[in-house]
Amino acid sequence: DTAVSQTPKYLVTQMGNDKSIKCEQNLGHDTMYWYKQDSKKFLKIMFSYNNKELIINETVPNRFSPKSPDKAHLNLHINSLELGDSAVYFCASSQGAAGKSSGNTIYFGEGSWLTVV
Amino acid sequence: GNSVTQMEGPVTLSEEAFLTINCTYTATGYPSLFWYVQYPGEGLQLLLKATKADDKGSNKGFEATYRKETTSFHLEKGSVQVSDSAVYFCALRPINTGGFKTIFGAGTRLFVKA
């Protein structure tokens, strides 16, 4: 039983295309995230949703549009893909916010390897 | 602002050697601190955490102590194994973002040779 699952795992696409990455968590968490990891392994938060509401948007180009149809899903749609979008995108989830011990741990999916050619 | 700085890698050790990966942070108040590990081809997994000063997190032989006075959370292991080869991320969750933002360091790649 995968706690945080994202699809596809690998995606190769041409510049200018539009693509989506889907994410689902079965942990009952109320907070979900998208992180981007570049080729040097640097991990940066892109978005955070709590109860389907956008909480954090870290100056991500508006070509990136997250959508959360319910608390268990957070999909990432990318328009007009560019070479620099090539990276590994990680979906993650957690329960609640800081101050609650059970809410501190983030659970990550296995990543989606996006290559733009 | 809030930030995490960890030692640059890669770190290459022989099996059974002692490991230290340094991590220091900048944050307001008392953030929660974490170490995550990423094995090749996989997502990040929580390795250990500490939520208040002087707490020691430990798991799988790894330890880290939350030092408020030095704003550090160094990762240590007494005897590494080849299977410990991975990328290790230090992270903090600041209080002033409502807990919805975890900030990661740049990661330190560890290679352990047999």
C-alpha cells in the first residue's frame, strides 16, 4: 500500500507541450505539497495545500498550476514546458501544522522524473 | 529568513567508519528539525527528527541532537555500512509559517565503500 503515489514516474516530452503529474495520498492527511529537485539534488518547495486551499506558492511561474480536487489529491499541470523544467518533482503530504508532533513528518512520493527535450 | 546549511558532498567513507554530516540553521524561535534520506531512485524518507532544544533524534544507528546554542543538528553514525550510501537532507519546519513549509538543505551525498 503506497502512502503517497504519483504518476507518471518517468515523462519525456518536447518543449512547448503541456503535461500533468497526478498525486494521491491514502494517509488521511490534510496537507499536500509539490517539491522540485534539480540535477544537483537541491529540493525546493513549490506549493502547499491545506484542506484544498493554497497555502504556499513559492514564486513558481504561472505555467505551473496545481489543482486539488479533494484533500487526498494534488495534481500539477505544467503549460508550455521549457528545458529548465527538467527535474524530479516530488509530491508529499503531512497532517496538520507545526506544534503537533504527528504533523511534523512529511511523507514523500517516489518522484516523477520529467525530461524536456 | 529561515534557512538550512549543510556540508557539501560528496562524502566518501570506508565501511565501519564514523560519519558526521554537519547541519546548521537560521530560524526564528524553536523550529522542528529533521534529517531525511534519499536512496537512489527513490523519494525522501524521514530518518529522524527533534522538536525542541536538546532533544536527540535517533534511528537505524543515526543520531542528531538539537543544539539551540549553536543552531546545529549534526548527523552522526558510529559505523557506516555500504547500504547507507544515499543523499542526506537536513530540514527545518519554522513556526512562523503555520507549519506548512519545510525548508531543506542542499543535500549531502554519502558514498560508503566496502
